[in-house]
Amino acid sequence: MSFETLWADQSAIGRNPETGGYTRGGWTPTEREATAWFLDQCTRRDLKVESDGIGNLVAWWGPADQPGVVTGSHLDSVIDGGAFDGPLGVVSALAAVDQLRRDGFTPRVPIGVGAFVEEEGSRFGMPCLGSRVAAGVLPADKALALTDRQGVTLSAALEAAGVDPAGVGPSPLLERMGTFVELHVEQGRGLTAPVGVASSIWPHGRYRFTFEGEANHAGTTLMEDRHDPMLTYAMTALAANKQARLAGARATFGRLSIEPNGTNAVPSRVIAWLDARAADDATLESLLEAITRQAVERAERDGTTVAVVPESVSPIVDFPAGLRDRLVGVLDGAPVLPTGAGHDAGVFSAAGIPTAMLFVRNPTGISHSPAEFAEEDDCLAGVEALAAVLKDLAQ
Ligand code: HGY
Ligand code: MN
Ligand code: MN
Ligand code: MN
């Protein structure tokens, strides 16, 4: 089956005809449909599928008696996300195996094709949920207690799918992950060639800001008498934007919860989630300090309060230079660049697994949006590159 056919089949799953976007939260029907598609493709290729308690999957080609090279990514998406972020890595992995088989290659060590659950954290709020649990960096009980926006816990979602939550925990899949290579669509516009190699992943964190004030009547409460958490939030968002620009970093408030969320009432509470990233750990830390400080100062002025809880913070990931340079060599000098986006590869690298990433050029530079794009020729170049890298690592 050609890459084009694989891609057309996979990207038809759950595509919103109005927006062209995808909303595939972990363990939701469309994400399960994409996972079923993946499993069917593995079966068609006689790949031996192994899964772990939270639903990460690795499908193996070659001898099952030793660690091997795993390549893959994720099939879930952000809310109304693009087609490529995640699925391109999974589909390219299948296509690369097809290509190596067509070329008559027989791996000396097994090659695994992986799909890891809830990488975006768009349902349960924890980025790289599946890989973090697999790597043992997120305890199973904490993961199982995570809830989605309807209050459904991961534990209940698994049970509803007929999966025993007791199986969730550090994953046996990682025992055989000798090397991990993730192909991913570029998120930003740095590539001048179809394929690049990642040098590092920026530190990134998610922080929950809870602003508390005093609910009151929108029409009768004098402006000077208000304790309006929406105002404190708005000034904090402005401060975050300014501080990020000053630090050459990134700060985004993309998600809000407003109580009681009425048009004619001053809110009592505003919960805002900050996604912050910077080129190094120290800059991220000082950025958060500056934003938090300004939020507290503003709250004092407004007669409101603010509490900040870090929900997940990931330090910088520098991919091992030896493996990185080996890929650059295999790809005849592919460009090397950092990324501000988090990935399962970052979790596996931090867990001590030799890890590398390939990026496929995105001419729009846009991601986490239906406008995310990669040219077919560049995607095919990505499959070629991945096949060459897998051959080099598994021969
Ligand atoms: O959010 C991220 O950085 C990644 O795309 N999951
Ligand atoms: Mn993403
Ligand atoms: Mn991704
Ligand atoms: Mn009234």
C-alpha cells in the first residue's frame, strides 16, 4: 500500500468537514477508530502487536528476543488540530517498513512501529500522558485520577473501553526500546530542506492560574467596588505576553474556565491555563516567576486572589549528539534544529533511551490548527529518510 493511500485512509478518520480539523482526545471514539485502523495495518503486515496498560502500542517486525529500534508517534490530536501532528510519524513508520521490505531488507534487530496514547493531553490535561506513564515518570494512580472536561477519569474511560486500569503503569514496551526515532511534522518554519534532524526540545510547562473574586451584578456594581477576577486574569495575560517577548520565550493562555460564566454577572472565579516555553530551564523559571509576581501584584490591586499550580513541567531535552550526528550522516547532512514543541521522544530521551527525531518541512509553519500542512513530496522524502535511518540502525 503506498504512502499516499495509507495517508488518505488514516486522515479521513475523524476529520471535521467544516473546519478540516481533528479532535481526537485519548480514548475517545475517533481516536479509537484511528487506533483500530493502525492495528489493522499492523496485522496486514504480520507485525506482532504488543500493548501496555494505558494503551501504548508497539508492533514488531523481526526477532522478538532482543531490544530493537522503535519508530512512531501519536494518533491523538489537540482540539480541532491539524492532520499531520502525530499521525504523520505513525503512517511514515508503516510506509518505511513497507519500503524496507520492498528493498529486500531483513533487520538484524527488531524494528517496532509505535503509537502512544494522549500525547497532546487534550482530553486529560497531561501532555505525553501515555509515554510518561510508560516511562514511570507519572505514577499510575495520578494518571488514573486525571479527569476530562466532563469529569470522567482516565480510570473510568479505560473501564468503559473494557480495559482494566490495574494494568496502567511503567511499560514493558520500553524494555525492548533500544533506540527510539520519531518522525514529526515541523511545527514552525525553520526547515529549508524537506527533512531535518532535531537537536533539542525546549523546556515547557503547563500552569493552572486560579483567580478568585466576588460575583456581583454587572449593572449595579460600581466599577470601583468590584473584585473582578476577569480583570486580574486579563492583566496577567497581558503581562505574560510582555514577559515572554522580553525573554525571547513563549507564553500562551489558550484555555479558560469562567464561573458562573454569565453575561450579566461579574465572575466569581476564572481558571486560566498557561502554556509556557523557553530555550532553557533558567529562562522558563524566571519567566514564570515574573508572570506570577505580576499576577499577585495585580490581584492585590483588584481585591482578588490568585493561586498558581504547575500541572506539568518538562526540562530541556538535548538529544544525544552521537545518534543525532549519525542520522545527519545517513541523511547526507540534513539540517539540525531545536523545537519548541513537546514530544513522546522527549519523554523517552529523558528516560535514558537513545532517541532522535526527524522533522518534515511544514511550509505554513502552523501547527495545532487545521492549517497545519506538509507537501506530499516532503512527506515522501520523510519516509525515505526514516527508512534509511531504520536500515542504518537495524542492520
Ligand atoms: O504541545 C506540544 O508541544 C506538542 O505538540 N504536543
Ligand atoms: Mn502537538
Ligand atoms: Mn505531536
Ligand atoms: Mn437582575
